Amino acid sequence: MSESSAEAAVAAVASASEAAAGWRRATGLAGAAIGVIAAGAAAGVAIERMTVGRGMRQKARLALDSAGPYGSLRGTPGKAYADDGTELYYEVDDVDPESAPALSPRRRRLFGRKAPAPVTVVFSHGYCLSQDSWHFQRAALRGVVRTVHWDQRSHGRSARGVAQTQEGRHVDIEQLGRDLKAVIDAAAPEGPLVLVGHSMGGMTVMALADQYPELIRERVVATALVGTSSGRLGEVNFGLPVAGVNAVRRVLPGVLKALGQRAELVEKGRRATADLFAGIIKRYSFSSRDVDPAIARFAERMIEGTPIDVVAEFYPAFADHDKTEALALFTGMPVLVLAGVGDLVTPSEHSEAIADLLPEAELVLVPDAGHLVMLEHPEVVTDRLADLLTRAGAVPAGATVSGYGSTSSTARRG
């Protein structure tokens, strides 16, 4: 790098730091925690600012928002009600018996032409996301097998949690398990089930098992746990140095609580520093460098759409999460455990720990993949789900073509 380029980079980093500092002054609260988390993304944002103006970046985001098809799939809407009265939104994609002869070559290779068994696949999404995070898997399964996609409380199209807004209670993972039970009772009250959960959604599935073991034994025929953890999340370092992660652990819970009490001001700050937060989101969502910009923007929109007070309400639940014992309930059924090797949020070691407790499960570790592996490497996730559905009898045996869609090598154990 030339001397002038180096000076420009330093100036750009200073500009990024000044923007973050301005946001911190505006809220008077974020301080060290936000600064530590932002540090990992600031350099990339700074280099971008050397070559691309803010106006151009804003126009690019608008163009991606208008042109990107991601998150556009819709099904038959429904509502379920949690035990505290919270309205939970879900959508159902039913099997289309007329679609089998007209299936695309890709779908035929995945599922064949025969009608699948009457199984309902229930997808649960992660923290700060929505049901739309399963866009690619939903598109592949549409019309082939019955699916239910729902938004966790206070996320997506579901209502704010009643216990949170009226009683000021934080969310716990047990509550999310009960929410999932309410959705199943409303959208799939009978018949076999396949449970699929990503990150917090996987924890939700574990909480369902812990509280409703009879449901797991009697109706669940297969389970997929994607980029998730059964506990010990307090040990995750988020790719930060020891001093940085210790600072985050010490101050972040209090910071988030205080920020949640000044949500309107914080949301203005988030908009003012959109470029910096886009860099943070990309770093903690993806691992590969060549992520489609439209996919990155799609993830950014979902995460940006989660209000800061909702972020604050949910965060304490993860430190208390421990559903290791509940994993035993998934013994004896087909189980897929999948994670990105570069996941900084729920590291792949957590998936390996789950697989150690379920030795008959298929463990798939996806190289060059981060936390949002189902968006970053959708073919890998979709193909492994297709194989899981075949093993569970949800689709005809032998319909999946061996090795189809393997865009990267995987490690398997089962």
C-alpha cells in the first residue's frame, strides 16, 4: 500500500470511529461493549468508505431491497396464541398434489415424482431473524412436503410478547418452547412432525422436548439442529480477544437493558451509523468473502428490523440456556446436526458437543460458512434436509441423488 493510501485508510478508520463515538455520545450508554464489538468490522467499513460514497451505498441498499426476491415467499397465514396471550404468526405451505408431474429437474433430483408422506415440517428461526431466514429451504420444499414457518414472539409478524410488554419480564427459552407447542397445536395438531431449528430456534426445539417429552416420543419423526447450542453459551468469545470478550460479558447485559429503555433514541443512532452496523452484521453472519450482496442485505434487513428493546428482552435467556439433558429425547430418530465452521455466534464446537450426545446423528460441518449457513450455503443445508426427510419417510426413499448440490466438502459422522 502506498503512503497516500495508508494515510487514507487511517483517515477512514478515524472517520468510522468518530461515527461510532458520535452514536455512543448520542445515547450516552453503549460505551465499551459496542466499541469492542464494532472494532472487528470498523476496518472493513473504513476501506469501503475510501472508495464508495455514502450516497452510493444508500442507493445500492435501496436497489438491493427492491430487486432481491429473498423473503418474498408467502403461505396460508394463521395465528396461534401463547400461554400468556401473545399472538404468534405462522404460515403453512401445503403439499400440492398437482405439482409433482411439473416439478423442476432440481426438485425431481431431491424428491422424485411420488407424493410424500403426510408429514409436517416445522421451521423455527433464530434470534433477531424471522421465518423468512429459511427462504431457500422453503422454496425447495414448497409443494413437495407440508411445512409450517412461524415468527418467534416479538419477531417478524408475531406480536410483542405480552409478558414482556405488560409485566416487564425477560424472555426465557422455556417460554419459546411453549410458544412452539402453541404453534404446533394450531397449525399441525395431528400427524408426524419434523422439527427444524436454527440457533435460537434450535434451542426452542430443545425446550419443547424438555417440557413436552410425550410429543417428541409420539409424533416427532426427525429433527434438524442448525447452528445451535445446548448450553454453555456464556463461554463463547465471538472471535474477540480475551480482554474484549471479558468487557462485553461484564457490561453488555446492563448496556442492552439501558438501551432498551431508550429505544427511540437508539433506533435513530442505528440508522445514523448504518454502514458500521452493516459491517458488524456481515462479520457475524457470514464467513465467506464472496457472499451475494443481495443476501447480505437481506440478512441486514431482518436484523435491523428487530427493535433494540426486543434484543434486550431476549439476550439474558442465552446465558441461562441449558438443555443438554433434553437431547436424549431425540435418540432413536433421524437427526441432522449442521453448523458453519466459521460461526462466531454459536461455534461449531457446540454442534459437535450435541452430536457427541447423539452418536447416531449426522454431523455436517460446512467449511467457509458462518452463523447464517442456510443463507450462505443454501444448497448444502437444503440437500441435508432432503436426505433427513427421506430417512424419516417424509419423501420417497432413494429419491435424493447422492452428492447433489455439494458446494463444499462436509464432515459427516453417523
